[in-house]
Amino acid sequence: MIKRRKSRKIFVGKVAIGGNSPVVIQSMTNTDTKDVGKTVQQIKRLEQAGCELVRVAVEDEKAAWAIARIKSRISIPLIADIHFNYKLALLAIENGADKIRLNPGNITNRQQIEKIITCAKKYKVPIRIGLNSGSVKRTDKSKLADDLIKSARLYLGVFKNLNFNQIVFSVKTPDVLTTIQAYRRMAEITDAPMHLGITASGPWQNGIIKSSIGIGVLLLEGIGDTIRVSLTSDPVDETKVAKQILSSLNLRNQGIEIISCPTCSRCKIDLIKIVKQAEIKFSNFKMANLGQRIKVAIMGCVVNGPGEAKDADIGIAWTGKCGVLFKKGKKVKLVNRKELLKTLYTEVSK
Ligand code: SF4
């Protein structure tokens, strides 16, 4: 059981972050924010995959104006990602952004920050102070965590002076160990909720491994209130990986978990292909349909299969000619290859 760090609860729209609320999954669109149709379409796919907060890049005034139209067509809260131009932060908030992200590396003028905070107070919108390795002047690489903390303290001071505590922090770098170190130190400095992530973590495989280790270690230590897995991939993939990280740490008990064996010479079926098909088939399940976590086992043989997957709610182990359907480790019936996935899907749907 993970003992979560006590953080202040804030609200992004109707979604709570911190204060022992469930760790929230978020992602970011990669469409042109001004293209409302495409952006809404991607957000709908993210919602369906289990994303609970979504961020869009606001590069110019037109993108800030688009927020109102996007928001009217989606169900999850929308976050505006702001860099360099403080006026875009004001415009995004006025157009209905539920939260904004500022980069302390490129909005540094105190009067401008004050204007943003005044506007955020008026509209009751929280702000993420989103530091990353690009936010600080490079000194010594080994001192990156120190530099990030120094910059975070300075920004935090401004927010404290203006009596604004509706903040979330992030201190992301592409280096897993530096990121872990920076978040640990931030967690001691402030009780603000933490948004976890490894920035620019790289292509699919690298990104998943680095994010799982970095985010996983911090969550295990109780640090982290919302997570964003950054992948050079479809943002829907980020959401799927985020869900897997939370579910692996028992921080989410919702959704389908596929358990499958690595295969060996006892396996007389193309299990790799079947499991890939199952992943696609079960990804169609809407999170809303599942009030619980369902473990589905797909095992290559009956010698070890049912035993190794006895914790599964339902599963199939291949015998060579047909599959044995089992529930909670008990054999239920035999199924042929063609019916295998359909049977599993039907049983889970029940
Ligand atoms: Fe091999 Fe059977 Fe274990 Fe799969 S379940 S790895 S096929 S022994």
C-alpha cells in the first residue's frame, strides 16, 4: 500500500488534484489548436482511452480564442500551455481554460506574472508552474536539479507574495535520476500537488521505460498527484501507458489488465499475434463501463497457464488443439481458436 504525500487539493474544472484524490491522468494534443475540429476529435479519442485532463498548446491569439469552442464540445477539463507571451495566458483564461501552464523560463517579468495571477484569481483558475531542463540557464549538468529548485523557489516566492496557492508544480527533465531528485526536493519545499513526467523521454520504447521508472519510483514514494507520460507517439498511447503505470502500482483499480506468458516451446499457437489482437479488441472497452479492474489471462499452455494466471478473473490457456476457458483458476469450458477472442470478450462484457 502506497502512503501518499499530503498535498493541497485544487480543482481543475470538476477534477480534483491532490489532497489524496486519485492520481489524475493527463495528456496533450498534437493537433493545431486553431483547428477546432481536429483538436476536438483527438480529445474525444483521449477521453475514450481514459484521459482525464487535456492540455493544448496556445501559440497565438487565435489558439486562445479556439479554447472556448473546443471546450463547448468536450467533457474533460482543458489546460492551456503558455510560453513567452503573458497576454496569451490572460486570453486563455478569459476564453474558459480550466488551468494554465506557465514556464518560469520564459515568463519572468514580475508585473506580467502579477497580471496573470490577478486574472487567475478572478476566474478561479489554477496555474501549473511547469519547469523543465529548458527553463533554467545551463551551468553544470550535475547541478541541473539544484538550478531547477532555485528557479522554482523564486517563482514560488512571487506566487506566495501575491497570496495565490492554487498551483501545481512540475520539474521535468529527460534524465530519470535528475528528475526524481528534483521532485523529491520540490515535495519537501511545498505542499502544492505535483504533476509528474519525464520530458522529451524519446521514442515509444525509450519513453515508456524512462517514464515508467521515473514516474513509478516517485509514485511509489507517495509523490505525484497527476501524471503525463510524454511519448513521441499518438497521445492516446500516452494515456494507455499512464493507465498501465497507475494500475501496476494499484493506484487505479479500473480497466482491463491483460496477463500473458512470454511463450516457450510448449506453446503451440501464435500467442504473440493473439495477445496483440486482444490488446486492440479490449482497448475498445470504455472506462466508464468498468467500475472495477478485470484481469484477463491469455496463456500459451495448460501446463503452467492456469496456475500462473490463477489470480486472473478470466482466462484462456491453449492445449494444442483448443483453449481452456477458466474463471478464477477453475476450468469452465473448451473453445476453439476462432472463438477464442470472441469468447473472452463476451465473458468480460458480461
Ligand atoms: Fe511456456 Fe506455458 Fe509458461 Fe507460456 S504458460 S511460458 S507456454 S510454460
